[in-house]
Amino acid sequence: MPSLPLGIRVLFALFNILYHTPPIPKTSAHANFIMSGEVKTSDMPPASRPTGTSSDTPPSTTIGGEMKFAPTNTESNTVSGDIEHQDDDSQLRKEYLRKCDRWVMTMVFLAWFLFYLDRGTISLAYINGMGKDLRLDGKKLNLAVMIFFATYIVVNIPANLILRHVGARYWLSGLIFTWGFVTTMTGFVNNYTGLLISRLFLGLCEGGFLGGALLFLGFFYTRGELMARIGIFFSSTPLAAAVAGLLGLGLGGIHYHGYNGWPWILFVEGAATVILGTFTFFALPDTPDKAWFLSPECRIVARRRLHADSGKVPIDNEAIDNTSQPVKDKLKGDTLKRALTHPLTWLMSISAFCTVSAVYSWNLFMPPIVQSMVQPNERLKANGLTVPPNIAGFISTILITLLARKVQRVGLTIAATALCGVLGFSLLLGGARKGSVAIQYTGTFFAAMGVYPLLPLGLYWITVNARPHFERAIAIGFVVMIGNMGAFVASFTYIPDETPYIKGHGINVGFMLAIIALALVTVRYMQWEHNKRERGERDAQLNGPQGVPQEVHEMYLGWRHPRFRYVM
């Protein structure tokens, strides 16, 4: 591959610093593995213990949703609850993570950056001449924002199921290329009907990317490693909003060949996305085993991790090392039912609805909100004022997700972050009532710092808890689908004719309070369920149907397994 620009190499260095994970001490234990939780075979009834285990298995403890085993001298093959093989060489593991961060994370980060840049460009284009040229009076802008989600929501779950069959290289790069092409073509529309059609196609092209990207990252990283990376992934959202403001400053003033201001923002952003889509087609691997940038030794390390993540019980390393494909769980007839009847799927879906309603309304309408604080003819000032709050949101997203990873308390972190959002929208509400621009603009900083981290925290929470693969794919798709229904509310939270947006700010205060309540209820449910599992009240689920091997039955139990512990 050709050498990369200096800016990208600096980004690689930032990833390596933020993602550094100290090596896990080498221990050995005899255990049965259930996706991302460990099974304490010593606690199982004798009839339920998988072949090869015994009651003298060393004791284990549960820490932050992962099962940790005490050291033992017994020689056996073990996979930790963090899905990291205890026998992996630490230097190879570091090399593996460094190379994945350099290529996989950077491409996904840039894709999500352009994803939000292209999606949110409509509000930036609005204040740079689109509103006047296409006569977007009344609620026309809100309808154009909303119609995007009509197609976006429909493809969430099917796209997640397609990913494994098509492969990440073709699927994700294809989505990136097509939504970049649609964004570019939107710059040529000259009427409101054309804008609505382009928004429908943009939603169709972008709809499968988020869930697919999260599943794709799960192919490369353990759940202990995912938090920081999902945080960096989503930190591109406020960064994209900040860059959009700068683009509006520069491109919004271009008048050339009959295209004035706003089309050039779409042309440049769309072209950049098409270029990235083309690059990822050649550079993005489907799985670690097909990653061109990994050495044969690193692929062996990756193969062991993938075997563990497939949900199969451990087998000897030589057998894993000599096979090119890990055994995969299969899509069963009741997989959809099991994923959609789990209480956490619904709790996190309702929370996602509230989160998306607040985040999208803020992200999509921040430019008009800031514009309402300045004079109507101060286009450059309005564009520039959107940058500092979004930079604050970018920094907040990184720091808060890293904090959540450190303390291993996702629910409480969500509640505290939403409280910051309550403060921000309350300041905006109070400042709007008093007519104070200073109070309102101060509120934009707290609102940005409060809303932007909520999406990565919420999606990380469902990603690391839902098991096995197809249940996780459906659960993530469902959470994203229900969450994105909040976008219909977000599209009409701020109406351009209702400045200074008192009603809109009040609605978002309510959503922030609902997120706090739902986070606390979810944590309490997890604690309640853990207590039942500790008392053995869920052990009956270990009795599988006749003719099904015990190991296979327990693998399909996933997050319902009596020894699985949620990340709270």
C-alpha cells in the first residue's frame, strides 16, 4: 500500500496511545466458554458439566461482566471472559492490536466521520443558501430531515444479517461509495421534490452502516477492548459537526458556474466519501484471517480469538491454528424471538429512542439554533460559532467513554452524562426565555458534552452484553431501528419558525431525564438477574433438548446462560 498522508499517520499515533491495553497476566484454568462470559463449571450440577470438566476447577470471580479465573498449575486450553487467550504471546497481541487500530479503526473512523458529515449537511446547506434557493419555508426543512429516516430504519436488521454472508469488504465499502455518490448528486437538485428523493436514497444507503460497523469491529476486538474504540468511533460525530462549520465558512462563499454556496459543500463532502469508499474496497478486510496487513503469526492469534468469539468450547490450539475459518453459530428459527424477547433489548431500545431524539435534533439543528443567536445576515459568524461546542463534544466523547471503560460502570456513566445534558438544555431554555445570548451559548457547550457520548455508551452496552452472534446482530439492529424512530421526533423538535426554540429545548430536557431513569432501571435489572443466577434460580436453563450436545446448547444460551454476567 502507498504511504499515507501525515495527518492520517498522526491519527494512527493517537489511536495507539488511546487504545493501549496492558497485557493480561498469563494464567491457566480449565473452563467452558460461553461467548463473552465464562462458565464456572465447578458450580454446575454434575449432569450439566461439559465433557472434560470436573468439580476441582479453580474458583472464579465476576468482575465487570467478565469471568476471571484463579491461576492453577493444570495444563489446559483456556479462553478468558475477555475473549483473550491466556497463552497468546504478549508481543504478538500488541502487534495485532496496533495493526488493527492502524487500518481497521482508522477506516471505520473516517467512514463514520463522513457518514455524519453527509447526513447533517442539510442543516448547514440550509443556512448557506439552500433554504432560499429551494424555498424551504414552514416545515419543509423538517420534512426533508425526517424523510431520510423512512428508508434508513427499514434496512437496519436485514443489513446486519447480510454482512456476514456478503463480507465487510464488499458490504461496507459499497455502502460508503453509494451514499457518497448520492450526497454528490444532491448538490445538483434544483427543487424541493428532488431534495426529498435524494434524502430517501441517502437513508437507504446509510441505513446498514452503523450496525454493520459495530459487528465488524466485534470481529477484531474483544469486549474489553471495544469500549475505547467505540468511543473513538463515535467521537467523529461532533468532530464532523465542527468540521462542517469550517466547511460552511469556506465553501459556503463559492459562486461558480451557477452553483452558489451550498452545492459546493455537498460536492466536496460527497467526493471525499466516494474516494474513501473506493479505498476501503481494496484495503478493508472481511475478518482478521483475511487481513493483508497481519503477519501469519498475528493471524494465528486472531484465529484463536475468533474461535473463542464464535461461542464454541475451547479446543487445542494446534487445531485452531491449522484451520482457516472459525466455526460459526447458525441462524436458528427462534433466534429472532430470543433476541427480541430479552428484557435488555427493550430497555436499551427505549433508551436509544430517547437518546437519538436528543442527539439527532441537536446535531441536525444546531446551526439554525446558533444562527438564532446572531443577526440574520451574519452567515460567517453563525458557521464559526458552531465549531467550539462541537469540539467540546468531541473531547467529552473520548474522555467519557475511556472513563466508562476504566470504571466498568456503563449505566451510571450514562446517567451522569445525561445529567450534563439536562444542564445544557436547561441553560438554553432559560437563556431563550431571558433573551440572553451568553447563557444560551454557554448551554450549547454543556448540551454537546452531554448528548454526544450517549450514543457510543448505549450501543457499547448492547454490543458487549448480547450473545451469541446472530442474537447480537438482531438485538443491535433492533436497538438501532427503534432508536432511529426517535429521529422522526427529532426532525420536528426544532421548527425554524419557532425561534428561540423554547419548546424544543424543553423536549430535550425531558428526554435527558428519561435516559437517566432508564439507565438506573437497567442497572437494577442486571443486579436482580445476577442475584438470581448466583442463587442457582436460572440453572434449569442448562438442561437442553434431547439430541443437542450440551456444549452447543450452552453456546446458544448466550446472555441467558446462568454463569454469564452482564457489563453494568
